[in-house]
Amino acid sequence: MDVDTAATILAGSILTMLSLIVVVIGIIVINNIFHKYWKPIQWMRMLDHPVYVSRDELAEHREEPKIN
């Protein structure tokens, strides 16, 4: 292996790693932009539905098991 081939391999590996770093940084920037401005669609809000139910409300909606 002569010096020209070794220099070409070294320069190629350095440029490959630099391009990989640039691609990763670009993916991170795009991900941060999406995360900042993307608003998920909400089909149902949790505040519209009660979290706690009283025993009386449970008794109204509870069905007795049917025996065939």
C-alpha cells in the first residue's frame, strides 16, 4: 500500500463519519421541530369524562348476571 492509497482511505473514512454526523444532527433537528409544532388529534378528552364514580352511580349502571 502506498501513501496515496492510505491518504485516500483516511480522507474517505473521515468524510464518511462527518457526513454521518451531519445526517444524525439533521434527524435530531427535524425531530425537535416536529415535537414542538405537532399537535396530536384528540378524539376524546379525559376532562370530559369523570374519573371517579360514586357507589350510587355504579349501582345504577351495574347489570345483574343472567343465568340461562
